[in-house]
Amino acid sequence: MYPASHVIEKRSGFEFPFTQADFQTIVRIVYERSGIVLAASKRDMAYARLVQRLRALGLNSFREYCEILSSGKSVDEIGFLINAITTNLTKFFREAHHFEHFRSQVLPELVKSAGAGVPRIRVWSAGCSSGEEPYSIAMTALAARTQTGRDWDLQILATDLDTATLEQAKAAVYPKASLESVPAPMRERFFDVHAHAKPGGIRVSKQVQALVTFKHLNLIKPWPSSTNFDVIFCRNVAIYFDAKTKAALIDRFHSLLREGGWLYVGHSESLHEHQHKFKLTGRTVYQKIKT
């Protein structure tokens, strides 16, 4: 139950009472379950993203919703909360310099280090959202393989906290307008008109899809994978964490990267506190220092 200080506050234009105590309860639950920090400035955003859920549940206030979240039988509802709060902003070949670096620097080095054998390449897209990032990685690799004439064993693991966007990613169907940032040769080669999609929908080719495996993963919970990755993309994800969570995340990435492996981070992110473990090799591109 809430203390007597839980004063009702119904701001102009708000359909449901939403107190500061309600918001702090949501902030706490989101942080404990996902590591995401909701700043005070996100209060209206939280209301806007959850108000439809209150209507669907037939509730009269956010106080009632918070009581559901705080109950011991709220696993599914907390999953909905996290999906609603998560920001999914992505596009094909976002921050294109990363894919150029992957094509021109990383893939040739991995092929060279394999010698006469078939290169085994493992990539992780952490925070893959609706799939544009891992599919961009796969298209980059397929185009590079054609150019070099060299085969390789490539697998891309794509994970995200948001179960709804993962379903979108697995469907692999996108509006044609979202392909504007995809190079023309790749649009022609790696996309098919999808017969069952809405008008204007287009599907990522089976060849590209075959390289990507999607899984649900909470980055602050235990990771089932013990794979040594050659490359990890984790871009514009850590910005939602506090310093402690961010540092722990980078340490865990470091432990899963092979010696000399690469970590791609977002345009506003850096690894200043981890510079003794990584070296900067490109614009927001870090390489694990070999011991």
C-alpha cells in the first residue's frame, strides 16, 4: 500500500491520475528488471506509452497499475511494461561507417588469420531491436564474400529485451521506404517483394535471414552463451544505463570477445574507463587489446 503522502495528482489533459510515487514505482521496477534508467524528464513519455494498457485492463489509475506490477504474479505485466518503455530507434545501415569498417578491416583480417582453412566468424548484435542491424551485418558479409570469392562460416546472434520487436525482426518484413539507406545493389539482391505483406512491404531474402538467429536476452541478467565472439555490435544501448551497469556490461563484453576482437558502440558512447582493455581503432570502434 502507498503511504499517506501518496497525493493524487491529475494534470491537465491526463485521463488517469499519475502521481510522482506512481512514476517512481515504475522507475524502480524498470531499473531492477532491465537496468534502464528513466530520468524525471521521461515521466510524460511513460504515461503516454502506458495509458492504453490501463484502458485495456479496465483500471482507474496508475496506482492500481503499480499495485499489479508490485504483486507476486506480475511477470507477464512487467514484460509488457519493459516492452512499452523500451525505445527502439534503428534503421538499415545506421552509422554506416561501422559497416564499412566491418567490410574493409574486420572481415579481411579474420579471413587472413584463418589461413587456408574456412574462417569461422561469430558476430553478436546486442540490442538488435527490429532486426535492421543484424540484417545489415549479414548483407555486408555476403556482399564482401562475393567480392573476395572466399567462403566462410558466419553466424550472427541477434538479441533484444523487447519481445515485440523481436517478433518483427523474425518476420523480416519492412516498408519499402525503410530501405532508403540500403545501397542499391543490396536492395536488388537481398530483398524480395513479400506477397502477404501490406502494400509497400518488402522482405529480407532467405539467404540473409539464414545467417541470423534471434533470441530474447536481458543484458543485465545471466547470459547463456559462452561463445567467443569476433565482433560485438552494442550501439546506443548503454546510454540508457547508469555508470555502474554500463561498466559491468563492457566487462562482460570484454570477457566474451576473443583476443583482438572488435566492439562497435553508438555515436555518443565511449569506453574511456576501459581504455586499458580496448584500443580505439576507428570512429566508435574498439578492439580488445591482446595480452
